[in-house]
Amino acid sequence: MNTHQKLFPIRLMTIAMTRIFLLFTFSLLIISPSFSQDEDIFGITRKARAPKSESSLGNVFRSIQEMFSFQLSAGMARYSMGTEFYSGDAKVYPITQYQNYEFGDAPLPDTLALSTRQWILPTVEAGLRLNLFNILTLGGGYGWEKGILNPFEGSEYQFSFEGLAYRATNYYASAGLVLYDASRRRFLLKQKYKKFNGVNRELKMRMGREYQQRIQQNYPWNISIEAEVGKLNVNQGELVVPKVYQARLAAVQDQYTYAAALRVAYDLSEYASIFVMGKYMQRSFVNASSDFTPFSMDQEAYSVQTGLAIKISGTKRCKVSGCGVVMKHNHNGVEYRGSSIFNFQNRKIGQWY
Ligand SMILES: [Zn+2]
């Protein structure tokens, strides 16, 4: 065996080591671009950012705080409410015949299907909403509404209520799924432009520029669907004109309301947005009286609400005198805002207003 032959295994090992090293470096190079992006698909910032507070606990608190937003909305709803009940002895119910008088008193059927349609105006909601990684949302809050009660009608009969108006309050909890937003759009853009990696240099550069331009655009829309469960409390209004006794509306004890909503939001800034929410709601009331067995009435409502959502900024506003920086910037290693929460913080030249 000569020296060359003796060294052969060592050379093989060196080659293998070099290859492993190269492979390792190469894979790091592939992975690193995705880490150096500002955000991943969940919208979580991976870029090292200046803390929002001088203490690390304060920084954690301030970062969590930015995941919550206060919501205030108002709108109106159209409802339909119906019931089928066994009329029994008609005299105990506030039922009157309201049409076809010319045919004389029609006999009251055994089972009467009654329904009514009216407006709920206004509906007001105030709540808190937690955004989890731009994918899920959790919310909770308090709702207040004022509705009008028209007499129930069915066949030729009317069932009157005591008081024309009612008020209801509602505690609710909601869970939502973000269907589309800025971070989802960025993710899809990344996927879309990936396929130009293999094309010729000129096209690749052109597409690269286009990609950079599109990914830096502010995308203000945010679409989500939400499911909601609430607990209802009804207060029927006092009589406007004292009348003979009439039935009273009451919510079923421990009645839950169920709703599904589509929510479209438009960002005014990183911290403020306006939204429109369309909601379908299902709930039950009880028509109660000491004179007859209470019976339930099912309500279906379609509501539209517009509102404002505000996040309490985790980054404090810069109060350094003479500092006119509009974008987010640092002082002593802590991040500060240069703009109001109603303005985008990353405005570029020409976007001053
Ligand atoms: Zn400053």
C-alpha cells in the first residue's frame, strides 16, 4: 500500500464532510429568506423589533394588548317571529278577528299559526375582540336593542301584545375565522410569484419588481365569518295608552341566541378600522300571562351593523420635543409612534396628510 492508497479513506471522508457542510449551508440559504421576511403566513413578525417598553414584562404586556380591539357598532334588523299554538278557550287570549268581518265571526281554529314581521331599531353592540395570528378571532360583549312589536297575525285573527315596544339586552361570545386579509394576501402573492423562480433572468427580474411593488401595498380589507352565542334579557315597554289586559312578552329563562355573521372590515390604520357586519340570528321569546299557559315564539332576525374597531396601541406616542418623525422609530432602544392611531404609521413621502 502506498501513501496515496492510505490517504484515500481520509480523502473520501473530507469530500463527504465538505458535501455535508455545503448542503447545510445551502439549506440555510434556502430557509433564511423565509425567516428574513417581515412576517410569515400567520402575520407574526419575525424581524427583530425594538421593544415597546423598557421592561421586558412591559413589552410582553404591550404586545398582547395589541391583539385586542374595542368594537362599537350600531345598526338595525328586520325580524320575523312566529308561533303555532293550541288556542283552546279563545276567551283567555287577547285574540281578535281583524278581517273578513262581512262573513261574520269565523270559528277560532284549534291550532293557530301566528306570525309578525317588524324592525329592530337600533341595535347597538360594544365588545372586545381578540385577533389570534390573523387566523382566528374570539370576541365577547354586550348588545342592546329596541324593537317594535306588532300584533301577531294568522288566518283572520290578531294576537295583541301589551306595549308596542320592547327592549332587549344580550351578552354574547363569538368565535371567528379570518377568510382574507393583508397577511393572507401576502402569503398568496408569495406563492404566486414563486413560480417565476425558474424562468429566464429578464422575466424573473421583472416579476421580482412587480412582486416587491405589490407586497408593499397597503391592503386594507379584512373579511371574516363569525359564530355567536348570546344570552337574552327582555324588557317590554310600558303601555303607551292603558288598555284592557294584554299578553306580555318575556324571554325564555336562560334563553340562548345563536347567530352567524359575515364581517367586512377596512383598515384606517394599524390600530383603527371600520366594519360592516351582516348577521343572521335565531332566538326564542315566551308569550306569558297568568291567564294562559306560556307559549314560545321563535324569532329570526337579519341585521346589518356598522362599527368602529380600535386597538390600544402597544407602542407609545413619541413625546420627544422637536422630534418630527412620522414613522415608527426608536429612542434609547424603545419603539415609539410618530403618528396618531388613526393614521398609518409607515406612511411614505406623499402620504402625509
Ligand atoms: Zn421621536
